[in-house]
Amino acid sequence: MPKHFLTILDIPRDEAKQVLLRAKEMKDNKVRTDLLAGKTLLLIFEKASTRTRVSFEVGVRQLGGDPVFIASKDSQLGRSEPLKDTARVLSRYADGLIVRTFGQEKLETLVEYGDIPVVNALTDEYHPCQIMADMLTMYERTPNLEDLKVAWVGDGNNMAHSFINGSATFGYELVIACPEGYDPDPKLLDIGVNAGAKVSVVRDPAEAVCGAQYVNTDVWASMGQEEEQKKREAAFAGFEVNAALMAGAADNAKFMHCLPVHRGEEVSEAVFESPASIVWDQAENRLHMQKAIIEWIYK
Ligand code: CP
Ligand code: NVA
């Protein structure tokens, strides 16, 4: 049976720590291997990407494999060829699928009809590769992840859902502040809580941030929600992560953002460009962590 990585919870808790340590080793020792020699991994993207696409293409090469990128709009998927047919065809050419798409159920269809590993490169529901990289970014500064308070300020979106699962796996306390109507999906919150996440949802950003070592946010309108931008700007008034909000966090607290950012909306220019901001390390760690995740799948 192939291994898949659709959410963080696909990696058993004890193995997740090993994956994190391996990603750190990959980074520190600039690890290159031939694990994927002779293997081709297909990247199928239905949404735009800079970091995820490039870090996967580079990472697959650094593990000795061949990445092939397919923009879905240029393939027959863009002309409505069913995913279940695509899954069976691509399984005969390649050794893995790295997929950025809309609904998580599309990944489940690829798993059901294909017979090669499927990796979630972002869906409407989750962004597990990003959060695993974020775990590495926090671990590098504070290895005791289970003792941390992490704040999420903003939309209860794919990133928030993955931070919930991250709490279940790595043990930190997560406090999410979001406006009414923009809560995490209750079903996904339940999945995280049932897996052991220590999470609460509040309305006041200052309450979420109070004493937190890490303050996270993300765009207010995710890919696919562009037409809601104006409505969301109004709903999220007061949710900007700015210097006043950061002042309530723990001493030496860090600001995190998966990027791309909307400066002056979810975060002020001053906080984003401040020494507290660790966003470039987060972006770099995508490469190292994804190599470790691929190794977890193929080794
Ligand atoms: N953070 C992230 O996933 O960035 P991209 O959309 O550029 O891949
Ligand atoms: N929540 C954002 C994350 C982008 C990396 C989105 O889905 O567009």
C-alpha cells in the first residue's frame, strides 16, 4: 500500500518527531540522496504557487528524482476529464502525485483510484507541508514545542486547520482568534480535537496573542475567495497583527506567515519587516521539510 500525506495526522506522532529531526539534518548537512533515482513525481497544480512548486521541484531533484509539473488548466483536467480517470492513467506513468487543488475530497479520489503516493500541496481544507515546515521553524528556536502557546489571528482557513492538527501531533497550545462567521470548520476542528489538539477559539486577537511565543496569520481571502476580498476586509477590521498586538505576546515573540502576504491587511508593514518576523526561514524550511516528508513516504 502506498503511503499518502493528505494531513499532518497521516504521520503517526512518534514518526512526526523523527521527520522533523530529519528535516533539520537535511538542512544543516545540505543532504542530497538518490532515494528517488529512477522515479518521477508529478506536480499537479490547480492554483497558483511560488514556494510550494519550486521547493518541491528542487527537493525532488535533490533526492535524485524527476519532477514533472502539470498546470491542470493545460491538461484534460481543465476540460473536465474525471479525476478518477486521471488518477488511473497517471499511476501508470509516475511514482507519486503532489497536488494543489480545491476540495480535499479530490485528493481522496486520487488515493482511491490511483495506486501511487499522493501528497497534499494545499487544499481548501489543509496545508500540511507548510505547517510541518513551520514546526521546524519553531523547533529551531524553541525545541520544546509541547510547552508553547501559539496564536492564530485571522481566518479559520486551511492554515488554521493544519495548525490545529499540528497541536495534536506536537503538543503546543493553540488559541485562534477569528471574527464570527470565519471560524475553523467545526468538522475539522473536531478531527483535530479528537486527535488530541489543545485548541480554543476566541473573538479577541489580544486574548489569543497574550503570552504567545509565536503569532501567526494569513491572508483574509484565500485562493478561490478573491471575490470576497472587500467583504472580508470589513469583517476582519481589528485583526491586523501590528506592533500594539505583538506587544501583548511573550517576550521575544516571533511573527509567522506562510506567504504571500498582504501588507497593511493581516499584518502591518512594520511587524512584517521587523526582527521578530521569521517568514523567510519558514519559506526556506519548506524545502528541507518536504524532502523529509518525501523520504518518510518512499524509504
Ligand atoms: N506558502 C505557500 O504555499 O506559498 P505558495 O502559494 O507560493 O506555494
Ligand atoms: N490560505 C492561503 C494560503 C496560501 C499559501 C490560501 O489558501 O490561499
